[in-house]
Amino acid sequence: MVTEPILIKEATAEDFPFLQAMIWQAMLASPIFVAHYGVETLQHLEEQPDPAFMALDASGQKLGAITLKPNGEAEPVQGCRIGL
């Protein structure tokens, strides 16, 4: 249980390496997922980061993140998938 305050902020370009590392660790935890899509396809999808928010502790240390991925390419966006 968290007893300290947590700050949620919009991710910036400086947060991208942390986000990318988290996303890759999550994907690599599922070898079937990686085998199905292929590493090159997954790398290409990560070139354009989706909107994200960072969770930070009181000292500013990054605790985690949430990403929002639009459903499809329709404009306006009709919904999002969430990644933690």
C-alpha cells in the first residue's frame, strides 16, 4: 500500500526512454506476442509515442506510467486502449 503522495504528470520527451523500457519489458514477458508480431514491427510501432502520463513519488522518482493508444486511425478518435 502506498502511503506517500503520488504525482501524476503528462509524459514529456525526457520520459520517453523510461516509457520505452517499460513497454519493452512488458512485451518481452510475452514471447508469443513478440513472435506473432515480430520485433521489427513492434519497434516501428514505438517510433511514434502515444500520449502517456507518469506516476512519480514525492522525490520525483518515476514509479510507473499509463499510455493511451487510439482505437484505429479514425478522426476524431473513437476510444483508446490503456497500457500500464
